Amino acid sequence: MSAPEIFSYDRDESGIVTLTMDMPGRSQNVWGQASIDAFSAVLDRLAGDDAATGVIVTSGKKDFLAGADLQAIRQMTIPGRSAEELAATSDALGAQLRRLETCGKPVVAAINGTALGGGFELCLACHRRIVVDSPRIQLGLPESGLGLLPGAGGTQRLPRLIGIRNSLMPLMEGKRLRPGKALKLGMVDEAVPADQLLDAARAWLATEPPATQPWDNKGFEPPGGDMSNPQNNSMMMVSAAMYTARTFGNYPAGAAILSCVSEGLRLPLDQALLVEQRYFVKLLLDPVARNMVRTLFLSMQEANKLARRPEGPARKAPKKIGVLGAGLMGAGIAYVAAKSGIEVVIIDRDEEQAAKAAAYATAREDKGIARRRSTPEKKAAILGRIHPTTDYSKLEGCDVVVEAVFEDRDVKAAVTKAADAVLGDDAVFGSNTSTLPITGLAEASSRPARFIGLHFFSPVERMPLVEVITGAQTDDATLAWALDFVQALGKTPIVVRDARGFYTSRVFGTYVTEGMVMLEEGITPALIENAGKRSGMPMPPLSLADQVGLTLMAQVGRQTRADLGDAAPANPSTPVLEKMVFALDRGGARGGRGFYDYSEQGKQLWPGLGEHWPRAAAQPSAEALVERFLLVQVLEAIRCVEEGVISDAGDVDVGAILGWGFAAYTGGPLSYVDTHGAAQVLARAEALTAELGDRFAPPALLREMAAAGSTFYPTE
Amino acid sequence: MTECYIYDAVRTPRGKKRNGALNTVRPVWLGRTVLAALRDRNDLDTSLVDDVVFGCVEPVKEQGGNIARIAALYADYAQTVPGVQVNRFCASGLVATNMAAAAVMSGQADMTIGGGVESMSRVPMGSSRGPWATDPQVATHTRFVPQGISADLVATLYGFSRQDCDALAARSQARAAAAWADRRFDRSIVPVSDENGLAILRTDEHMRPGTTAESLGKLRASFAKMGAEYGFDDVALQRYPELERINHVHHAGNSSGIVDGAAAILVGSREAGERAGLKPRARIRGFADIGSEPTIMLTGPADASAKALKRAGLQASDIDLWEVNEAFSAVVLRFAQALSVSHDIINVNGGAIAMGHPLGATGAIILGTLLDEMERRDLTLGCATLCVGAGMGTATIIERVDA
């Protein structure tokens, strides 16, 4: 008996050949060397099959085809590949899709499940696309999110199918679309119930449709015209500007996609596909794609699969959790848990406070309903799972409790004790603290082995990261069950060892601090802010400081100095913070004035900054400031690794991007080091230390790596 | 080097874009008109002309296919007179004249004509838009923004307020009105007539006399919306990150008018002029073209003038009279600031804000306007300069001659 094939080939009495893709031993169909070769063989067979009258392409799995296989993706993250090598191999899939498109028989894609990336490009190469109308199905070309483009004809077929104007959003933003939306855009032709899918495909073939794509016919013009239409040229002008404004030249994929469309839609398809390949190879050669694929795809997948979970303890999906504190964070955690199907007991000091959790969930769900992302039924179910109370005894039977009360040791200790009195031996107690060391907080617990840090980010329903922090006494089972909990919430965990500031707050703080130090040096405030944006951080540092709250930061600083005395680490932002908050009474955005003045019209940098921190005669370039912003964070991240605060390179990078929006195009702090080379980073750190001070002092680990020529990630 | 002299300068009146008198006039007719005028006024044997160089910034459709040569044929110039169309955007008319003069100065020609044609109503701006704005690689690489954004960027970077810009615009209108009333353009203006010799337009019709800074203050800034919604402001700030935001100050009332028009300037060597029985009016002292930062685009005049002055062994203070094209108010304000030139000697008879800027012709129009006024005031040295798209600038220095 022969091995099961990737594609089955079934021809019926009327000559319709159904190709069903069902890769053996895998839960998903993916494009890789084996499946492309198998597809080529199937096309060979089809070419020789005189009895074939039409073709249906479908999948035997839940999803249709969700992208490339891991091996192919890992290949993309290896540096040093040549343009020749890439040009020779990158169009393997595209060549087969062109064969399918021109095979001489009408081909219909019966899309029974999610089709993304190369999977959707397969659909585009078919002459008809019929999808099951199910909300769990996603369609799209998400390559841009990884610094790539759909290089198997996606940039050429989509605009020819639905017009240049309508194709730009799906290509540039890479959104995953539901069948209804895809149908509206014209990306699919029909959306039908699941049990009618194959009938609909056969019905279309029965109409004896042409076996050619519209774009292979003479005189073809895409909807809205091609690039000879001046309106499309104007649209390119605007699209290019909006893309530049958003990305600061840091993400080459968008410009490459625009160029594929702009240049390709002046040419017949075969020539246009050559242009697409050139831009695809260009992106593959660029470190941005390597870094984003590694961190945002591979490392993130690892983290989501709980690669850091201790093996012993059995998996535990929590059914009931408790949340202590119904403030912004507590309410957010409760909402997310309830959305994930978990019963939530949420406790606060009085009924009114506790009820805020229900109000928070209600507001979010109402917004969701207005945007048709939720329904009244779903909302009712979610609210039905949130149980506000003041009664700690209701915590009985909770698998996990998350403490999200004030950042005050005494308050935290009190609620910890109250909860411990009720909880079972295996219940995990997680603190959402962002600043207080876990080991110290665990001292208030009667079950310190079950105490762990679960640092969520705001707003909880939108931020995917949870920083899981093990205290000195936290045991393996607790860590394992805490990770199970994060996974049940649909979030991405990183594992960190207890230390002041943990990982995310500590490293992120250096960015904000650097902005304030620049102000003190007399650098023009607008230049500081624009450089912050240019470095790829989601918000410029002074604006961010205002949002976090200058008063809060100044108070935390004073508290730290009170706690640690002389052992307190020097914080270079202290002079600016102290002056802003205590001398100038400018506490931040909440009070309407910080580094910016806030009004209904918007915000504006406070003109008084120039008076208190006079402009230096010589101003640095924006590039110099960008390097400072990135390097100060990178070096702090390396120190965290060196100190054992965080040990997994993927966690460092995923945590940076997901946790505080570190410049995604770099792939994260450690990817930044690998990209530039440890020797280069060391040289820059030494130069900046001499110029600006010890916060740029290179850690020993960096010196070692520079001397050994080693990298954080494998290079082959 | 052979000295090159300006013998005559003519221009059509400028027709406005919407419901303008020249909307019904083909650009090749405008070109024919000015070439015929040069011939007829000077009783010129056109076989003496070695080349016709015309600026035209949208050289497509009705203005395509080398309108210089075609207009010369249409004007019944001797068929031995070739022609060529050039495009350095807004300075094309001056560049054309410089190139025509350069052929003489290098000894490769004796007598040439420079000038330009542009019918912005019939062949609109953007008709021949190329890769700078629309090729995604080029546009992102060069941080392209449209010129209105650039103008507002100039105002922001160099500290010119909305009021400053409106005041300059109002002054342009007042000066143009006064100049026309005083008939100071009589020597250069050639009316545009129809096939039957009936006049279609005799005066610049874009002017709005009675415009005040107050009345201009009511107009909405034209480029604020596009700057915000299309990302152009952010792109500009990526080049100028020391700025927090762009202050949008320009609008139709303080920017150059979109109009139709043509101009031609007859230049040649001393001998060629004598052969033709012509008296030289001025000598071309020198000219220069420069490139400057393309995102801000419009700061070229000061640099181009400085380069021309240096080559001519002159300083800005030596120049008695200036024409600085009023592409946008901030352009002129910045020029005056950069070279410390008084507005009393810049655009004294108004400028393109009042009378319009027919792209390919303006450079030659302002050179003629400069020369006319230098004669009227009995001045010696003058300089005409224009800012240019994609960050360029052109300047030409002329010196009056006592025949």
C-alpha cells in the first residue's frame, strides 16, 4: 500500500476532478517543498488527463491552507543568503499556481476553511472562489505583517480581480477577513453554507465557464482601470505618503507592495510576476523580514505553545477564577477571562466598586456589538460569568486568583491573606503588580509556593502579553498552571525571574528616561519627540511620560529611593521629573499639563520647556537620537539576560514588542544585536558611554559575545 | 566668451483658469502670437534666428510634441529655424532664455529666442505627472510632498505667519493694479487676438484689485486637510524633525494664480543685433541653476541668486531691482530674509499672486517685466529668480546697456 498522498485526485463521471489537499500527519495544510512538489505532480497528471472537464480544489482539513511550513519560514530567518539563491527558489509556488491558472480547464476553489497567505494565493489562481460562510473562517494575505509580501502572485492577481484601489488595504494591512467581508470586496465570488460547498462548485462548473482568467484575455482592464489611469497614479501618490508617514521608512514591505501594484499593473501578468519576484527577494534580503518572521511568527508561536512550561504538571484549564480589585486592570482581566468562557468572581471593598467590573465588560461588549464583533447573546453570556461581590468566601474553588489592587504592600498583604484563607492547595495566586518584587509580596501568603507574578498590560483586552514572574519560592506546578491560565485567556506569556522592575517595566523605563535626559541636554523637544516616533516606538517619550503620569513616576522614584537608600540605582530622569512635578506643578496628561499642554483642540508642547531647559546651540541629528533610544533599551535588555531575569531570547524579543511596543522592525532587542553584530553594538555602546554616561555601559555578556563573534539566535 | 544681449521681450496677457478669456485659445496659438510679435515689432528676418527655446511644464497633448518648433512653423518663421521645448518646471521660461543665451555666449549661435507657453486651463497641472510623486519607491525615497505643503513648511521653518503671507499677497495685488493703471507693461504686452484679428484679451485678468490682508484672512488654508489626512505633514516633519507641526498659511489668495500665457525674448550677439538693425536693451551678465532640498522644494531662489552673483563677481547689494517669482508668499518672504533684500525693490509691479504664473512662460515674463522697470527707473543691475519643483532654483542677472 502506497503512502497517503498530499493531494488526492478524484475524477467523477462528468469529468470533474476534485483535488483534496490533506497533508498526512499534520493538523494543517501548508506550502513547503513537499506540498509544492506534490502539487506539481498533480498538475502533470491533470495535463495528461483528457477526460478532465473541470477542477475543484479543496482541503480535507479544518482549514483550507494557512500559509507556509515552518521549515520554509525558518529558512527565511537565516541571514547571509544571496540574491541569486533567493531569486532561484522564491517563485517555486508561484510557478505552479500559474500552471494551474493556465491548465486549460476551469478551476474552482471550494474554500472550506481558513485560507491565508499562499493558501489564499492558491484561491486567487483559481477561476472561481466559493467559501463557506462561517465566522470562524479567515481569508487574507497577512505577509506584510511579517515584513514580507504575498510573493506567489498575490500582489498581481488581487488588484486585477478587485481593482487597484480595493486591493491596497488587504495587501498593505494584511488583515484577516471574514467570508462576508471578503465577498463584499470581491475577493471571493460566493459564500455558501458548508453542506452546499461542493454542490455550488459543481454547479458553477456545469455552466461551462471559460478556463481562462479575465487578465489572460485580450483587452483586459481591471476594475477601476490599470496604472495608465491618472486617478490610480494619484492614489499611489497618496498611498505612498500615508505609508511613509506611518512607517518612517522602517518597514520596506509596504513600499514594495505598492511598487508591485504600481509597476505590475502596467504589464501583462507574466512580466508583472517577474517584478513581484524581484521585490519579494528584496524583502527576503532585508533584515526587517528576517527579524519580524523570527520574533512575530516563530518565537511568538513558541511562547503561545508554552515552550517554557515545566513538563511535569498536568495541563489545567481554569474553570473559575477570582480577581481582587475592580479597577481598570482588574475589570479588564475579569472581562477577558469571562470572554474566554471562565467564571469570574471579582471582589472589591464595596458592592459599588465591584460592580465596576460589570460596567467595564458592558461598555466593551456594547462597542463590540456596534461593530458587529459581538452579539447581545454573547454579551449576556459574558456578563453572566462575572460575579461582583465583597465576599471572599465566594473564591472557594477558584483555580487562579489575580490580585489587582493598589500598589501598596499593606493592601496587597491584606487581600492575599483573605484569599488564602479560602483557596485550595492547588489554587494559583497571581499578583498583577508592575513594580513590587514578587518574593516580598509572597511573604504575606500562607502558600508562597503558589504565589506568582501575572503582570498584565493595559488595556487588558487588547494587549496580548502577560509577563509571568516567578518568585524565589514559586514552584514548577504554579508556573505551569499560570501559563495554562494565560493560554486559556488567549494571551502570550513570557517567563521572567523576580527582580525590581521585572523585565518589561525596567527596560521600557529607559526609553522614557532617555527622552527626559535629552530635554535636560537642551535638545529641541519637537526633535526628541519626532526622533522617538522615527525609532519605531509607538509613542514619543515625552508624550508617553505625560500619559504614564509624571506625578506617578516622580512618586515611584521617591518611594524607590526611600526603600533602597544608597542602594537605589541612579535614575537620570530624576532632575527633570522633580522639577516638572514639584517645582512647576506639571503632573502629566491627566492634569491637563505636563511636557505638553492639553486642551480640547489637542496637545501642544509646552513653550515653557525652552525657558527651563534652554536649547543647545548644536542640535544632534534625528538619527543620533534614534540610536540612543534603541540602544539604551537594548543594553538594559541584555543586562536582564545577564542577570538571569529573563533567559529565553525569544521571550526577550516577544516581550519587548508585545509588552511595550519596542520597534517591531528590529525584531526586538536581541534581534537588534544579531542584526548589527555584537561587535558593532559594543563599539556604539562604548562611544555613547564616553559621550553620555554609564547607562550605555556595555554589559559583560555583550563584550563576551563581541569577542567570540557569537549571536543570540542560530545563524543556520 | 561672446556677450549676449536682450533685444526685445514680449508677453501675452495672462488669462485666468476658470471662465478665462484664453480658455478658448490653443497653446500653439499663444506661442505663435509671441513669436509673430517679436518678428513684426522688430521687422525681423527670422532666418537669422538660430533656435527657439520654449519652456513648457506639461508638454503633452496640445502642448506636446515640441511646441517650440511647431509654434515657429505655425508663425511662419523661416523653416531653417529649429525649436526645442525644455522643462525645469516653474523656471522653464527663464531656463529657456538662459539656454538660448548660452548658445550665443558660447559662440555656437548668433541670435536665438527664449520663452515659454503654458495653457493651464487646457492642459492642467499634473497632466504629465511623473515618478517623483507617483512611483512608490521614488516618492518614499525622496520624501515627496506636494508644493503647497512645501510652501507651508517654508513659512513654518522660517517664521512667517498667516498675516505675513497675506500682507505680501495684498501688496502684490496693489502693486499690480498700480502698474497696470500706470501702463508700465505697455512695452511688453502683446494682446491675444482671434483668427480674424479681433482682440480676445489685452490685460492680465487674474488680478483682484482691492484685495486686503483682512479680506484674505477669511480664506481657509488650502493644504491643511491634505497635509493631515494624506500623511504629507508627517512626511515633511520626517525631513524637518525639529518642527512640532506644520503651520498651514497658504491659500489661493496668497499663492500664484493658475493662468494661461506665453512669452518670448529675443537675444543675440552685438553683431547679430547690428545685422538685424536692433538696439540692445541689456546684457546677460550671467545665470545659474541649483538643486536644493526637495521636500521643502521652494528655497532655491536665494541659493541660485547667490551662485549667479558669485560667478558674476557681484553681491546681492549690487542688484538694483529683483523679480522673485511669487509661487507662494512664503517663497518671497524667505528669499528677502535669506539675502537681506528689501521688499521695496522686489516685485515692485506686483507678481504671480496677482497676475498669475503660467508655468512654462513665467520665467521669461518676469525677466521682461524686470527689464521694463529697470528702463523706467534707469537702473543698471537686475536679477530675476524662481523657485522650482523637486528642489531647484534658477537666477539670471542682467545689466542695462546704453546703446
